[in-house]
Amino acid sequence: MKARTAFALSLGLSIAATTAAVYYTRRLRPLFVRWGATDEEIAAPMPGDDTVTDPSWQVTYGTTIAAQPADVWPWLVQMGVGRAGFYSYDMIEKRLGLDVHSVELIVPELQGLAVGDSMPFGAFDLPVVALEPEKLLLLETADDKGAGSFCFELLPADEGTRLVFRGRARFAEWDVESASRSASGLRQLPLILGFEPGSFVMFRRMLLGLKERAERTAREGRDAMTAPEGWWAERVMAMDQQLAEREAMLDEGEADAEAAIEAEVEAKKEAVLASVRSQVADAKARAEKVRKGIRAEASKAGAAAPGEAAADDGPGPVHVAEPPEPAPADPES
């Protein structure tokens, strides 16, 4: 009965997971991989496509910006962790452990991005492999865990600028497309369901953040949107101070955790030792009780057979046999 129940439960979970994977890949995933992009933009090749072949993950996003490429470019090249941020949801990124502070000004000190530099993305840096001012920014990375490319392209449009973003990645450990096709693929589903929707939310907001800042630059002028001299240096000092305070808090928290763990370990050790001592005392008491019982039984046995006990005191008297009397003499002899 238990085997049937386990089998039925396993079958039910497999069916539910397969249904969720199929529903996600057919209904939800298309919403996450092509936000704002036209069919032509999705079909068109972009730089980086030939670097990440057979991608596990690919998205193409697009938005129209009521500003010229010259108004968009300064905001694009200054992005990154420890730089101008990503113009997305800073609170979420901080929850993920990234020290991100999205700025509302163009920072002159961050405008010198060039091929060979890297744009920090938190846990990893994305090297700049192609850069055409006011036209194209291509970031690529590759290691034993996979490969990825992020391409930003600025195209002239009647309304101003068309910003098209394409992200491609190949992961060694999971593949979106295979998640609904095999039992092994189903194990990837939790990661996929967290990664794709999450990346969609953050990248979409990043593009909207670029759009908002560029359009404000077009309205107010670049000079009005440029940080004054010394502003970035002061901000860096403030960020360094915040990082130092955070590290101090982490060190303090680590020390408190170690002390708490040591106290807990000591308490558990004392509890174990007390339990062992109690068990040893109980065992000794039981052994003493058995020993007393054996002694009592021995005493009873000695009182019931005193003769046997006396015989054991030593050897008894020795009896010597008397010699036989001599036979009478024959008279005829």
C-alpha cells in the first residue's frame, strides 16, 4: 500500500512539473524573451550572436527613446556596479548582495569606457569587446560555466532613437529549452523559473531607466544633467565609507555568530556530558544491585547446607584397620 501511494505521489508530482514546464515555455516565456521588440529586430542578427552559439537563454528587448543617440550614450557607458548603477531596482540588487547606487546625473569621470575595459556586474565583470560611440556597446564573457553576451544597439528612428538590447547565454548546467522535454530537464525548472522572470524584470527596468534619463537630457540639456566637478569623488568617498561600515557590521555579525555557535556547542556538550554521566551512574547502580543480589543468594545457600560447609573445614579423623587374629594350630600336626 505504501509503495502504491509513493508511486502515485511521484507520478502526480512529475505530471504537475511537466505541466508547469510546458505552460511556462509556451505561454509565459514568450512574454519574457521579447519585450518591446519587433519581429524584424528579433530576426535580425546582432553582434555577439556568433560568440554564443546554441544559447540556453536569449532575449531581445527594445524601446523607443524620444532623444538622440548622443543623449542616450553617456548614460549607457557609465553603467556598472561601483559606477553609475543600472537604473533598475536598486533595492532588489542590494538584496542580491550588489552594492548598486543608480545615479541621476551624467558622470564625466565614467565616460572613458573603451574596448578592453570591463563593466562590473557584481559577481562577474563583462569585458568590452566592441564599442562604437553613440551606436554600439558589446559586452562578452566566457568561462568553464558557460558564455554570455550583452549587446546594446542605438538606431536612429523617426521619434529619436531605437534602443535594442540582446542578451544571449549558454549555461553548462541548465537549458531552458530542455526543461519540458525530459525528466532530467525538470530538475532545472526551479532555477529557470527564478532566472528568466527575474532577469526580465531587471533588464526591462534598466532600459526604461535609460529611456527616462536620456529623454530628460534631451529636454533639459546635457549641461543641466552633468554632475559638477568633484561630485563623483565625494560620492566615491561616501560609497567607500558605506562599504567600510557594512564590512564592519558583517565582521561584527560574524563574531557574534561565532560566539553564539561556541556557546551553543558548549551547552550541547555539557548536556551530552550530563546525559552520559547520568547513564553511567544508572549503569553503576544497576550493577551494584545485581552484585548485592548475588551476595544475598550466596548467603542463603550457605545457611541451607551447614554440613557441607563443615566438611569443607578440613579432613576428618583417620581410621587404621586392625590386623586379623592368627588361625589356631592343627593338633595332629
